[in-house]
Amino acid sequence: MTSSPDSRANDTSRRGEAVGPGETPPRVLLTTAYFPPVAYIARIKAHERVRVEYHEHYGKQSYRNRCEILSANGPLALSVPVVKGAARGMLTRDARVDYSTRWQRVHFKAIESAYRKSPFYDYYIDAFYPFFRQEERFLVDLNGKILERLTRCLGVERPVEPTVAYEREPRGCTDLRDAFHPKASRRAREAVDVTRPYHQTFAERYPFVPGLSALDLLFNAGPEATAYL
């Protein structure tokens, strides 16, 4: 199992190989994520290459199969169901998406309801519509294609590769595998949303809500979204 978020955060700075003081390793190591939060994308922007952990034990109740958007009733979590009954200790790469319920329709309708009045929803939604129609067998494949599309729309495309084996203390990279989590108490300092506030769809109802899916930034800021990362 990976170490705790606190220890991960404390160790991050010394895990780069041949990286001078104050320098950022060119590669970042992240878990897979479903429509990841803004801070996750910001960390990608800050690095030259991305590795996604495939060989960890699959973690439930995490961003691996969950994202958060801002609805008319406040923050709303959307979770992708994963096939149950797998052997204990299942690796993330083996997590299969469960299509026995119509979760894709539910997610799309929730996103549509939340953002259809945002300035750039109509401009970008077609880029993401296929993810709510097509069926990817494995969660990492679904998330990988979403990440590719999101980073392209946000102008922060980076080479992305999966890990080939689990390394407890990887070298030559910024290890953020334990940094991002829906529960604030389990987030490392690298997961703090450092983007400056931008106008959100329900700004008249709620103060600025940080930590949402990057979809929120994209639909509200459009081509200017990159400047907020």
C-alpha cells in the first residue's frame, strides 16, 4: 500500500533524481482520475510528462472513479460504478466499469443541468459527449481518454504513460499518488486548489467553490481557463 498523504507530501521534494534545489522534476506521477479536479490539471501543466499509476491496489471513494461539479443545489459528486466481486487487492488497471445501471445518462444530465447556462458549455460539450455514450471496459481506459480530451481543450497536453510496475518510492518524478482525495482531511498540500477564483455558474447563490472538476473551469472560463491553472 502507498504511504499516508502526510508522509507523501513531506517526501515529495526529495524524490527527484538529479534535480537541483528549487527545481521541479520534469515528470509527475498521479493516480487515474475521472474528470479530475482543477488542481490535478494544474500539476500536469507544471510538468513536462505524466505517468499514471496502474499497479497500485484500487482505492475506493477516491477521484479514481469520482468527480465533483457545482449544481444548482451545491457541490454534487458523480461516481462511476465499478464491477464488484473482484478479488481483494485488485489493481487499478483491472478495475472494470459496471454498466448494469444507466449512470452515463445520469452523469450527462447532471452536467447538462449544472452547466448548460455557462458561457462555454455549448462550445465544449460535444468533445465530451462520446464518454457518455460509448462503453470502455476498464476504468483506466475511460479516464485516460477523458484526460487526453480535457488537457487538449485546456491547452496543457502532455505525454502520458502508464506505470509498468508499482514502485513504493519512485525516483525522478514528483510523486502525487496520494495527494488528491475528495475528503479535504486526506489531501496533501500539492492538492490545494491554487487557482484564483473565476466566475462560476451559480455565483449568485454560492461563494467561489474550489476543488471542482476541471470541467467547471472549462465551461466557465473557456479559452481563458489555462491562465487560471
